[in-house]
Amino acid sequence: MSSFKPIVSEAKTEDEILDCHQTVIEVLRPHLSDKNKYLSRVRRQQKNHNYRLMFVRDENECVVSILGFRVQEFLWSGITLYIDDFATLSTARGKGFGHILMEWAINYAKECDCEEISLDSGYSRNDAHRFYLNHGFKLTSHHFVQKLK
């Protein structure tokens, strides 16, 4: 029996942010395959939008699950922890890594006196939808986009 216990950490250094890159591009953002583009975007979001990137490593010290979020206030929801990015490598799913990050986010949102947690999820990501529903989320809206570039 292994005594390994995953720990939620925040990606603050360049190396930590880059350690999260594989999980981000494999699951969510393949358009950010260029590490420099990815790093500059994360840094810009951290500086300008209070973006935080949390991660969990497996027993081999590989980042296997990430959660990127911001705490903001909206007219429609009040103080909200908005999850921008949430992903677990396909090889690490079903091992509790995503659950650990989601529980961390829920507890953090409560500490910040948030009124809710919200996120958008791709239309066809049924496994992710089940995960969110199992963690108490409700499907409440459609998300509309008009591409400008």
C-alpha cells in the first residue's frame, strides 16, 4: 500500500507553469501547443486578471491534473470563483486527482465568501459533465460565442 498523498500546489514559477503545459494542451487547449505562447498567456492572465493555476502531481512527480480560476464579482452571480481551465490527463482519470482539485476549489471559494462557483464546459464533454454534476453543479445556461479573430 502506497502512502502517497497528492498535494494541491499553485503554479507560480515559470517551471511550474510549464510543468502544467502537457495536461493543459492534451485535454483542453491544443491551440496552445507552443510553450512560449502558453507561458505568456498564463503570465498575462495572472498579472491582469488574477488568474491562478493550481495543480496536482502523481507519485512520479508528473502534473496530472490542473485547475485554473479567478475570483471575480458579477452582477448576475455576486462573488464567484470562475473555473477557466480544469483537466486531468486521460491516463490519470479515475484516481481521484480531479476530485482533490475540485474539493480544494470548493473550500477555497467558501473561504473567499464566494456566492457560487461557475464554469463553462464543451458541449460534447459528457464525462466532464458527469463529474461536475456529481460535485453538486447544476446545468443552468448555454454559452454563446462570436469569434472576432
